[in-house]
Amino acid sequence: MSLDTVKHASETPDSEQPWKELGLKEDEYARIREILGRRPTGAELAMYSVMWSEHCSYKSSKVHLKQFGEKVPDNDAMLVGIGENAGVVDVGQGYAVTFKVESHNHPSYIEPYQGAATGVGGIVRDILAMGARPVAVVDPLRFGAADHPDTKRVLPGVVAGIGGYGNCLGLPNIGGEVVFDSCYQGNPLVNAGCIGVMKHEDIHLAKASGPGNKVILYGARTGGDGIGGVSVLASETFDDTKPTKRPAVQVGDPFQEKLLIECTLEIFKEKLVAGIQDLGGAGLSCATSELASAGSGGMRVELDTVPLRDATLSPEEILMSESQERMCAIVEPQHVDRFMEICEKWDVTATVIGEVTDGDHLEIFWHGELIVDVPPGTVAHEGPTYHRPYARPEWQDALQADDAGKLDRPQTGAELKDQVLKLISSPNQASKSWITDQYDRFVQGNTVLAQPEDAGMVRIDDETNLGVAMATDGNGRYAKLDPYTGAQLALAEAYRNVAASGAKPLAISDCLNFGSPEDPAVMWQFAEATRGLADGCLQLGTPVTGGNVSLYNQTGEVAIHPTPVVAVLGVIDDVNRRTPIAFAEEGQLLYLLGDTKEEFGGSAWSEVIHQHLGGMPPAVDLDREKLLGEILISASRDGMIDAAHDLSDGGLVQAVVESCLRGGNGARLVVPEGLDAFTFLFSESAGRAVVAVPRSEELRFTDMCGARGLPATRIGVVDGDAVDVQGEFALSLEELRTAHEATIPGLLA
């Protein structure tokens, strides 16, 4: 194939180009020609195609995402917001924490192990690029039906990839979720989050300024794996009826990444970089164009100096490759030698591939020939903006009218007992220890809470015991019933989980997983969920620091449930005051906080017992969520509660069973006046938690709740070796543990 140069492109305006095969629309190709005043070269076409993909440019979603900046003011903790590799918040004592959640959905379906592993690697480098040491990861996961044969292919591979990569990096996996639903059968959701810690003065941004500063590519050599990678895979629906672009999934090397992390942190410590960017989606196309666009000048790159694993790669392939474990740094000339010494010390390949110029274009050369000459902003930040049509789907009203209240309910204690066992042993409510035991949750020695706790928590200062907590949540069944409310319920649950651990919620990241934006019904779901999340964050005072949009999670015409996943980060002054979920001591008094109503739409009970999805999800009261959070945090700090567990999927009985099994103690429960046993046990009303209160603190705790106006109902006591609902049924801990823990190994081992 002859090499298209800029000059040749100018002289041959009518040459045919494979813009359609690269995923560009006709009007997008025309826009590129308009920007350049000529047809693009092959290398330019490759760059625009990956950078203007849905995954990289957010072309269908950014008109809605702007609400996060317009509606939600930054709180005092915000240091870096949307637009950088990850958001950064102030957590006190001079520390800053950066965190983000991303998706690696489509690659993980094609090649589960490497898709999931490189998802972890990519999010870790995003955090590293901000100047932080990564300290923990989380992984919200969604799979198809638990008993489907393909789930046995995808889930073990994904779990092994997450565990294999994260464990090798020495990063504790402290949280996340595992959800099964047939809607994810052809499109599992593999979301990955990471938390990093640094001092305020160590924050780094992705920009290339200062003419003469060198552009250094360092880390792994560039290979043919992942050419187009996630940037293409995440921008098209899987459909067996037409040709599809399925490039090779990236291949990860966690040991190379560990060297890259330590090398980069030493480089940061000596203040050797003026700007830095990781290489993830769109590879060098992204790193060079974004660094140049965010800087004050241009950039010149000699592409033939890029270290390769495959000498046959064309320049287009080098620009599109998403090979893992690579970073791009901007370094002042006087620091280059020291930079290289540190890379050599860590056995990390480093090469000067270009320099910052005083121009305004990104120029890329291949063996002396100019093959790219573009305004970098047009590649990185000025992709198309689509105002996709959206409309409430015709079936939405019928779905909401199909109320779960009509479903047959248990009438006797024996029926209640039977349904409790079915609930806690169902795949979504059963113990996930078979999965989480494959992750190292305590490496580094700073993990103080991890699965199955409400939130993961790590210590970030050994002397003061300052710590941070994170929880991720999202309920696609709720969002299918009402996307606006469903998004707020995800936010509320993650907020509640962090507060239940004793930490104060500060900010959020999100991963918005939806079907094809070309479907007006899906686009309506996305618009409603985004609006709900923005309104919810405004009310709770939790700004959005950044996140990810994953669209085209769809096989043919079948889209996943709308699944907005929300990660809430919180801070706790002393991790020794954390609140676990375990009922650890007999005699503790159990209090139900909040109001319990007949709310079963989208509930675990309706799914497990009746295979039903319909009606309205639980109502959201964010003022109540805020009040509940304040009570949980104050009670934790002042020693008024020994345990707390939020109430969500499965209702009160699910939470009580989990807390009893965690602590090895039973509970005697009394159904409060005004509630029937069924509603008491299975309702999924939001804004609730169950807490264990020492007898010595009961008066102080109830006085605080009463003074603040939070309903607090005494429902029982920690006692014995069974969950005993007085007058209804009793289930021994042994029977409960067998039912709760046998399901996942039975399906997947």
C-alpha cells in the first residue's frame, strides 16, 4: 500500500477512502474534509475515525452530560472536575483523592479474561496519570442469566482477568457488584473503578506546553493487539446479520504495568514532567491530540521512532493501536536524561518521539514524510455533536401499569419462610464470596472494609488513620421502570452505603451503560437517567467529577436495561470508627431507620418469586437520604452504633440475614405495629437502614433520631443462632448460610 502524505492528499482530492469501514458517517467524513481543506491522509483518517467514535467523543451523549457542569455546583472539596483523566477531591490533611469508573463491556464479551484485565489496567493508568498512587480498585459487573451456558464462559474469565491483573499489581479489590439478568446475555457490563491518593501539590494534568519540550513515549512496545480496540468495539451494536468491526482485544501485562506505576511515581517525585497522559482508548491518536489540544502550542511527532513489537505495522495501525501499559509524558529538555535514567532503572522502555512546537498543528512524520497535519483540537475535542431524537417508548405506560402489588403474597409463616430461603439463595441475592475470594482484598494492609460490606474503605494515612470509602450501585430493573427515578435510586443507594460505613459522601463518578443511541427509546432512557442523576447530585451536594458513557450495549434489536452505575466517594477522619455490617455481639438492639411502605416494583421479591418486572420503582426522597446519612455518620463517629446495613435489594430480611451471617449471631425480630410481616420483610422502600445499638447508647441514639425527625423503630435484638421473626417463622444460621453460600459455586464452580 502506498503511503498517503499530506501533499499527495492535497493533489488527489477524489481518491476513494475507507471512511465507512472505519465507522465514520458520510457527513462526518465531509466535515473532516472541510476542517482540513482537503481530503485526509490515511493516517489522519485513522485518527479522526477513532477519536470521533462514540466511545471517545461522546457525540451522542455530551448534549445531556453538560447538565453535570451546569446544574451541579462544585463543593469545597473539588480540586479537578470533568474533562481530565479523572476527578480529584480534597479529603483533608493535605491529601487529595482521585477516582473514576470506566467500562470495558464489549471487549470482555469477546475475550473475557483480557477484556476485563485490560479494563483494570486502563482505569489504573487514568488514576496514575493524575499524579496519584493507585490504592484500590472496584468492579461493578453485570452478566446474563446465571444458569445460561454462556455465562459460564464469560463470568469466570472476567473474574479471573480482574483478579489476575489487580492481584499482580498489588491493589486491593474492595467493592463492586455482581448482578445477573438475561438482558445482559449478549452484552455483559464490565465496569472498573480505581481510587488514587496524592498530596495536593502532586496533581498532574494532561497538557503539552512549552516549545522545545520533549514528547516521550514510555512503557510497553506498541503491538497489533487492540488496533481500534475499545474505541471501535464500544461504538457499534453487536449484530450477527451484518459485517461488524471486531478488532483484536488488547492484551495486558500486569507486571509491566506495575513497573510503569513505580517508574512514573518516581518521575513525579522528582518533578520531571510538565504534562502526562496515559494511552488507553484510541492509543497514540488520543494521547498526542489531547496533549497538544490542551497545551498552548503544537506538536511534532516522528512516528517511526515508536518502539514496536511488530515491525510490519503501518503508521495508521500504530496510531490506532490500543496496546496496554503505555504512557506519554511532556518533559523539559534539561530533565530528559534523568527521566531516561529512572525508566532504565525500572526496566521501562522510553523513547523521545517528538517535541512541543510554537505552532498550532499536530504534525506527525513517517520516515521524514509528513503524514498528519491537523489542528489537534478538531481531533480531540471538536468531534460531531448529535442531538439524537428521543421519545418515551410506547410500552413504558403499560410496563408501569403492570403493578407488582397484584402479585400473590405469602399468607402464612411457612410461606414466608419458604420465600425468604428462595430470595437469599437466588443468584442476585446469594453470597458472591466464590467471586470475591478470587480477589486480594487486603494487600498493602490498608483495607479496613471490603466486600461484602456496604462500602469498601482504605486507610490513607497511617498516623492519623484518615481514610476514604467508596460504594458503587445501580439497579437496571428500577431504571427500566423509570429511568429518572432509577438513576436517583442508584445515587441514593451508593450515598447511603458510604454513610452507613461512617464516611461522609463527597463526590461521584458514574458509568452510564445503555443500548443504541440510534434508538429513540434508548435515547429517552439516557436523557431521563442523566437528568435524574444531575438533579439528584444537586440536591445531595455531590458533584460529578467525571465518568464514562457506554452505548451500543445491544445485540440486534435487544438492548440491555438502562444501567446507570454510580460510584460515591466519601471521607472518614478515623477508620477505627468505621461501621461494619456484622451483628457481632448478643444483646445489641436492632433499629429500623426510615419509613417502610408497600413498594415492590422492580423488587428482588417480584423477580425471584414471580419472575415479574412492572409497576413503579420505590419513591426517592433525597432530603431523607441526606438526613439518614447525617445520622449514620454521627452515630458512627460518636460510638452510638456497632453495626449498620443499608436496605435495598431484597429489603429488610436480606440485610438482616447478611448481617447475622457476617457476625455469626442470630436475631429476634418483631413486626412493628402498622406493618404486615410480608411488607416488613420484603419492601424495598428507599432511605432506610438497620442498625445495631448497644443498650448503653439506646437513649442517646433515639433522642438524636427524634430531635432530627428521623423515624427509628425498635424491631428486635441480636440473639441466638437463628433469624426468628416472632409469630411467623425461624431459620437457623446454619440453614441460612447453606442457602446463601451454595448457589454461585453450584452454578459456576
